[in-house]
Amino acid sequence: MHISARVDYAVRTLLELAACGDGPAKAEMLATAQSIPHKFLEAVLADLRRGGLVRSRRGPDGGYWLARPADEISIADIIRTVEGPLASVRGERPESVEYTGVAERLRDVWIAVRVNLRAVLEDVTLADIVADDLSQFVRDLTADPGAWERRSV
């Protein structure tokens, strides 16, 4: 799975908003706190606003805040908002692709990949990360020394 800069910036921005609480936060503060280019952040915030994850208000008392509680926003929600489906094959959903011959079972592999992505990304919320309270499932996955090893071709 490739995690784009757009997804990374969106997640980090929403984590900052979750840590801020209920009050609005200025885009400049969010950009500075996470070392995100301000122009890029504005585009990401627009996506998050359109996707219903943040609200905004203009003016001196304005800024951005979460549109719903941090414990109701999963990492999967954020990825889907800024980039679309968690897993796709040539731009199609895995269940929509068809193969023939020796590749016929490949669709099952792509479905399994999506299931595993969902198992982690739908389970972890902004509140979990801010509170440093990841699920036992995620902690077990990262406790495996092999998880930290780089694999080469």
C-alpha cells in the first residue's frame, strides 16, 4: 500500500485538530505544527471539509475543527475522503475485476488485501492515536519484529 503525502498530511492535520479540542484552529498553526506546506494544507483541508470531516469558519475567530468526535473518525474514513477506496485494481474495486486462466484466483488475493487493510484502518480512530491507546490487534502486529524489517525485491 502506498500512503501518499496527501493522506499523510490529512491524518496529521486531523490529529492536530483532535488534540486541540472543540475550538477552531488556524490553518497556519496546523501547517506549522506538522511541517506541512501551507498551500498543500489548504487543498487538503478543502477535501476534508467537502468530505464532512472538518468544519470551518472565516474571520478572526475562525479556523477549522472536527465535524464529528475524534473517536468517530477512523483512519480509513480519512483515506477514503482524500483518495477514494482503500484498495483498488486499475481504478476498480477488487470485487469488480475478473481474470481468466492461471490468474483467476488473483481477485481473491486483492479482496484479502482489502480485508486486512480494513482490519487495521477501520479499527484505529483519531482519538486512539491522540490518547496513545491503539488496539491490542494493532499492538500485536507492530510487536512482531518482522513488521519492522524492510523487504527487498
